Amino acid sequence: MENRTYNDHVLLLEGLKVPQQSTYPAFTLLLITYIFIMVANIGLIVLISMERSLHQPMYILFCNLPLNDIVGATVMIPRLLWDILTTAPERYITYIECVIQAFCAHLFATTSHTILMIMAFDRYVAICNPLRSNIFNPYCDNASLFKLSCESVLINNIYGFTFTVVLFVSSIGSISLTYLKIAIVCLSSKNSSLNSKALTTCSTHLLVYLIVIGFGVTIIILHRFPKYAELGQMCSVLFPVIPTCLNPIIYGLQTKEIKQRIFRVFHRAKVAA
């Protein structure tokens, strides 16, 4: 992103560098991906909302994940689709739109980490203290904007660094601790059913978390190396795309109750036809 503007309120967004011959294939692929993200996540929310048997705290937590995925994808992907069909010198964005996009992008990333931390604790309670499982109580970003500033952004950098360190340390620390305790319980237990259940439920959650943390760290590091700008752009695009595609598949189809409801819906539709 460069500070080439006609006035103080319009910025020139660099966008993705797509070769001319790849413009429409790239647009089509990204559009299909966005449609899949929206249909899968909205479908999961509607399914949980309509099925009274799924109105439980665990499934309400699931609802937050697709809702956050919808917001994250909608904030970034439609703008990318527009930029792909727009020539580089015409990719303008207002300062207000840029700030809103940056806020939503960071809100999406923070919420993703928070939900995954809560889900890790939920798995810890369910596996290590199973009796408690039944007890429930009643794409602009800051780094790009900083580079446009003509004034010192030292305080902003200190705040951003502190927040990032606290977020990553709490995220990695809490999830590592919960999985360590899960591993200890599984290793000391001779219950093969418990160990199999732990492996099934934890492996997919850990996979998604490693993808999220991997993209997050990669984006932060690549921001410091301008010569890898294109790689950083690609990671910034994949960050809201890959996890939002995987989440409804992993947490929707892997959950027995949700999978049964999906099969029932399709069975009813087939019988009605």
C-alpha cells in the first residue's frame, strides 16, 4: 500500500498482482470460494438455530465460529474480488473504509484465537473432568496504516507489539497447557475408548489452530521484510479463506449431533421429492 492519493481522504490500495491472463480464473476461483464459505457457515448457523435439540452451550459456541468466519471473509474477500477486476491505478479506498476494514480484520483474528482457546478448554473439561461436561452456567490492517503515517507511530507499535505478545502467549500457553494435561490423562489411562475420542476431537482442533497461528506469525514476520511483500499478500488472503473453509467442515460434520441433523434434513428433502 502506497500513499499516492488525490486528497487526504482517499488511499491507493495495491491489491493483488494478478497477471492479465489469470484475472478471470483468479476471480472465479475466489468467488466460488467465497460463496462456499457463506453457504457452509450460514447453513451451519441456521441448522443449529432451527434444531431445538442443539440449543446447548456447546453448539452456541459453535455458532460464534461460523459467524466470525462470515464477518472475516466478507470484510476482505469482496474487496479483493473488486480489485482483481480493477486496474492497479484505479484501486482507491477511502480512509474511513480502510480503518473499518483494518478494525474488522484484527477483530476477526482476535476472535478466532479466543474461540479456539475456549474450545481447547472445553475439550480439557470434557476429557480430563468428564463429570463437569454436563454442568453449564445460566483487508486493511494496522501495520499497513502505520506505514502511511508521517508522524511517529512508536506508541502504536508498542501497543500493537504488547497486544500481539499477550494474545499469542495466552493463546499458545493456554492451548499447550490444556493439551499437555489431556496427553497426561490419556497416557495414564488404559481406556482405549477415551484415548480414541481424545485423538479424534483434539487432532482436528489442533490442526485448525496451527493453521491460524501459522498464518498469523507468517503475516507479522513478512510485514518486516518488504522484499517478500507478495508472499505476505498471499498469506493475508489465505488467512481468512482456509480456516473459514475448514471450520464448518471440521466442527460441523465431525460433530455427531450436527451430522445426524444434516443427514435428516437431506433425508426429509429426498422423501418429500
